[in-house]
Amino acid sequence: MSEQLSEKEQFLLNEIRRNPYITQQELANSLNISRPTVANMISGLIKKGKIIGRAYVIAENEPIVCIGGANIDRKSYLKEMVRIGTSNPTRTTQSAGGVARNIAENLGRLGMDVSLITCSGEDADWNYIKEVSSPFMNLDQVTQITDESTGSYTGVLDSTGEMVIALADMEVYETITPELLEKQDALLRRAKCIIADLNVPKSTLEYLCDFAKREEKPLILIPVSSPKMKRLPSDLSCVTWLIANRDETEAYLNKDIRNHETWKQAVQKWLSLGIKNVVITKGKEGAMIGNLDEIIHIPAIVSEKIVDVTGAGDAFSSAAIYAWLAGKDLKEIGQTATVNASKTSQSPYTVRQELSAIQLQQDLEEIN
């Protein structure tokens, strides 16, 4: 007895029957869902025997490829002022996180075609991440490692939503090696741009740098913490965008950012190292964004309704990339990024659930 199809599955099957060469993006547009969701539905139809083979699929052009962390985020919210050396009453939540994964989900929710390359354990944590992430990105390139645990991040936040301390277990990402990326050569060659966080080893970032130069692919690097800044490639002329915060910049450049002028000088220093576009964020003071043509300051959007700052940086980075790919100028890129970061900090989720291209445009119109 054949398995019952959902209404959307039946619609999808009818569209493919009518046009066997229809693309996944065209199907996504017809159903008003994301392309990765269509890919998962097609996989289900193949398993049910409704589709034989994949000849109907035209290779998607230029996906955004995100490489790096995909981990479990566990957040503990302090009910009182933190007290060192004793137990503290908290409320704890769990969600999917990781810089590369967060950026991939943001971009997926914005309607972009995204593929994630990462490594995970063969455990319940990864099953959870896969379940909540698959509607927004392609996970076919994820490698599961038998003897490793899926990455985890545990943050403790005070009553205002500010970080008190964070603990990160990211050892599994050491297995994202150049040899692993060589197996994804076809995907990387098709990429619209490549985004990598600094959870991956320096040798892998060096490999990506060489690849980006050779294949003329935009490479975007997103730091994850000050200690990991030492993983940046030796030659930064391959980097199209670097989006870093104040602490990460000070750690790498060994230069204090004390005021507006030294903030601008830090951007200039990054640019002198060969990077084409640079952003240095500075919390409530906003962001300094620039290239060789101009450097501008984008004020932060101050909100009294901050719930959780975790994920705001990734929201900033993804919206900046989204606006850049849309051909926006530096001011528009900075404003788009700032708006998404602000709205995310007002949400209890690492990636805000209402995010879409339409919603982001409405958010931008609120400030103009």
C-alpha cells in the first residue's frame, strides 16, 4: 500500500510531472517555502518511490557556502545577581547554534540558497540540530565523526541579557581539514561566496584563502572569539569581508580602540593588510565599516527590550552579507546589519523566528 502524500508533496509531484526540468528554486517559489525545504521534500518523495532518480533537478547556481560551527546552544538566565563560588538560580533553554550555522539559518530565512559544511558527532545533539536547521539550509555536506561529540556552547546571562560567562566545546571542528574540503571541490567552485568562521583550523583557512584566490571567489571570515584570531590566514589579501568585534580586533592588531579616531584607525590597519571590506563592531556604540574608498560609522539601535544578545553578532554578519550581495552601499549594508542585530537581541532565539526578506525590509523602513 502506497504512503499517503501531504498536500504540499502532491503539489510538488504534480509540478515535477508537468515540468521534469523545473528547478528546486522554482518549486520553492511556487510553494512559498525555502529551497532547502523543497530539497528535503524531494528526498522524501524519492524514498516513497514517487520519484525515480534525480534527472529532473537542474544544478542550482551559486549557493552560499558556510563553513564552521554548528552546535548546541544552552543558555542559563540568572534570576539574581551572579555569585561566584556558589550555586545560582537560573532558567535554562536549548537551541541550535554555532556561528556558521547561525549565519546559514539567517540567510536561509532571508530566502538565500545556503549549504553548510561542518563536522558533528553521531549523537542526539546533532539530530536535534539537523531537525531545526534543515528547513533553511542544505546539510548534505555535514560529516559525522564517530568518536567526537557535537559542538556545544553554554552561556550564562544576567537579568539584562548581557553575557556573564560562556563555555565552548568546539573540538569536533578540528576535523574540518583541507582534505575534507577537497571532497567538496565541486560545491565550492559553484559558490556565490564562501563564509568561514574561525572555529576551523588555520590550515583550513589557508586552504580556503588559496582556493578563493585561484577561483576568484569572495571569501568572508567571521571570528568567533579573541583567542581564535591567531587562526587568521597569514595572507589576508584573499579576504573580501572581515566582520570582527572590538575585542577580536584589539587582540589581533595589538592596538587599543579607545575612541572614535582609534576605531577608524583599526579599520584602516585591517585594510592595509589586504582585506577589501572591514567591519569592527563595538556593542552599543555601533559599527565602523569601510573599504579603501570610504570608512563610515553606523550608530547602534538602542533598545530597552533586550532579551538575549547571543546570536546578535551572527545576525549582524548575515544581514551585512545579504545586503552586500544585493548590491547595497556601505551605509545600507551597515544599517541592514544593525537592524537585524537589534531585532535579534529582542528575541529569546539565537536566530529570530519571524525573520524573512519582507520582515527585514519592514524593519528597515521603521528607522528611515
